[in-house]
Amino acid sequence: MAAAGVDPKSIDIVVLSHLHPDHINGIKTADNQLAFPNAEHLVPVNDWAFWMSEENAAKGADNAMMKGYFANVKKIMGDMADKVKKYEWGKEVASGVTALDTSGHTPGHSSFTVQSGNAKMLVQSDVTNIPELFLRNPEWHIMFDVDPVKAVATRRKLYDMAVAEKTLIAGFHFSFPSQGYVEKDGSNYRLVPIRWNPTL
């Protein structure tokens, strides 16, 4: 952001797709201050309820990864209850940006349609972490999915929609250039990356 000349104080909205560490840790600085002090922080209502629940944390205590995830949410967001706005699926979280139910990866995991005029993009967040594996094998389970069975159903539903609508798709963990189109490949899918053009 500094290299691009963007002042963190100028950011007015931060929309979180879910509350896994690699998606929330950047909202705080090393000294536990808000990285974007003037921004409204939006979180999916179902993820907030799940990760802030002491009962759920106790259930996950035997799983080292889940125990760490619950602790991290409390560390990063525990003092933010009055600073966050909880959003629901099917509604705009910002102008032209609508939240979609893509739960399974987490109970409140959200993807987004981003629309400007006739242009539309589907930001799939973490529905698929590695498209080379999980588009080609959507039935595979990954340890980071809280509800693996639901995650599989979500993958198929979202990618069937992306195929039918021929919508440009972006993924947080996709390889550069992180955008492309999903095509059917038998009963599975494949990602066709867009051609990268370094000039505008």
C-alpha cells in the first residue's frame, strides 16, 4: 500500500469473508492497533457467532489447529465487538458488492459478486484454496474446512453457477494472475486463467 501511495487511514471499509488467521491478522498492527483506523469492519454474522462462542471453542479444544484458530480470533477481534458490523448473505456489503452464502469452509464463509455496469466478477474467497486440486477434484476434503461435506456441496453449486453465467472468478489463494473462468471438465471443473496484460 505504501508503494502504491495508499494511506491506510484513507481506507473506509474492510470486508472479511471469514475469520481464519490469514484473512484477519492483517487488520491489526504489531502493537495491536487497527491497521485501518478509520474503516468500518464488516464480518459475516455466522462466522462471528461461531468463532466467538466459548462452547464451540471448548468443543474444538482437542484439535490443535481449531484451538489455535479460536485463540487467534479472540486475540485479533476480541476487543472489536463494538467496532464491527455483522453482515448477512444476499445483501450488499458495499456499493455493487453482494455477499453470497458459500459456507462449509467455515460456518459463515462468504463469497462476493462485484458488479460495475455490465462488468461482473465472482470473488470466491476460499471455496477452493488450490484450483489445480480442488476444481479438478471437488469432492476432496481439506483439513481447513470446518464442514467438509458442506464445502463440497458449496464448491459444486458455486462453480456450476460460474460455468453457467461465464463469470470471471477470483480466488484469494489462486496463483497469479488470480483470475480466470471456470469450465466443466467431465463431472469436475478446471480454471482457465485470464491472459495477464501489464499495461492498462
